[in-house]
Amino acid sequence: MNQMPTTKAMFGYDVIGSSANDDDKLDEVRAYAAKYVTEALDLAKVEVNDRTNYSPTGDGALACYPETSLPQLIDATYHLDGKLHGHNRRYLPPVRLRVSIHTGPVRISDEETFQRRTIELARGLDASTFKEIVRRMDRFAPSTVAVILSDQAYRVAVLGGYTERLRSHNFGDVEIANKEFNERCWVHVPGIDRERVRELSHPDPVIDKPTGARPTPPSTPGYFQGNSVGGDNSGSMVARFGESDRRP
């Protein structure tokens, strides 16, 4: 009989829009991201030396920590937001991160492994719904960090009352579907309440309208749409006649 491995807290991150940077900035952005993640973990009292199953992902990384570190991993994203805000006020290009946090049984290995819980961590990080929340949020204010928790991580650490910086009201629940991974997850974007997070997880005809798209004329009389030297014109026609303009 196979013995179930011990439960671990898992933390993964990647850079938002990293490929949009010039080639000579890619290594710099990646280095800054790793630096600020390490500093945020240190502020949250996470022992980085306890990290196992570390796996670089190009512009980010996945890693496991002791199960007891789960609340601190979540709180570390609070410190990460401050670190990134400070950097982005002073330097270009800005560094912005997506973070995924999960928990479950994981076999410890010094070599790269392919395990279900690690796959779930990565699926949350790469979920299109999570990415769309970040993209739509940018129409209001660019975020520095966006965090997605698995339902298990949320219930154990946040609802369990073990986190200090982030509480249940900071997270909005969203349905995530990414390949074989289908689960209700919990998303936090600093400065955005849980209701707005839920709204941003659904398509919005206004937010998602392609740039330059023309408004659709309503099927009502008295509406005009055309072009002028000043650009497109559209709206309802209103005519006002004086006494001298009225026909007999």
C-alpha cells in the first residue's frame, strides 16, 4: 500500500505581461520579481530555507513549504504588494505579479516531479478567468499583485482565522476551469472589494468591447449615425422649431 505523502503549502508566481518587455529587460524583470518575492516571504516570517520542490517556470517559480507556513504565504502577498508599489514608483519597466497558493499532499523530491497538487497550483496561476480579472482590472487601475487561493487553502488558513494581514472579506469567489482543473477559488486584488472581483470574473460588454468599436444604433426612429471630419457621429436627433419655423 502506498503511503500518502505529507501535506505541504504551495506557492507559485509569474510576471504579468513579461513578454511585453524588451528582450534586454526580461532578465532584469525576472530578477526583481524573485527578489521581491523573497523579501515579502521574509517579512511574513516564512523560512525560505525550508523550501522544497523548487521549480523555475521562466518568469516565475513554483515551490513547496511546510504546511504550517500556509497562513504566512498568504500574508506575504500583502507585503509583496507594498514592495512592488515601491519599485514601480521609481523604476521602469514595472513589475507586476500573479500569485497562486494551494495546499495538499506532495512527495518531496530534489528532482523535477509531475504531481497532481503541483499541477493544480499551476492551473490556478494560469487560468484564463484569473488572467481576465487582472486584464479587466487594468481598465480601472493597474494592479501590482493578484492572488488566487484554492478552496482548500482558503478554508484552512483564511476561514480558519490563521492569517493576520488578509481576511475573508478581501477575497471574492470565482469558478475556475483550466483543463482538468475545475474548482471554486478565491481571488484577491489589493484595493478591490470581493463584489468587484466577482464582477470582473464575468465578461462585460462595455469593458471587453474592442477599442474603436462603433456603438450599435438602436432600432428606434430619430437616430442618426454617420461620419464627419471630426470622426464618427451618433446619437438621437432632436429638433426644436420656433413659431416662425412651423409650417401652416
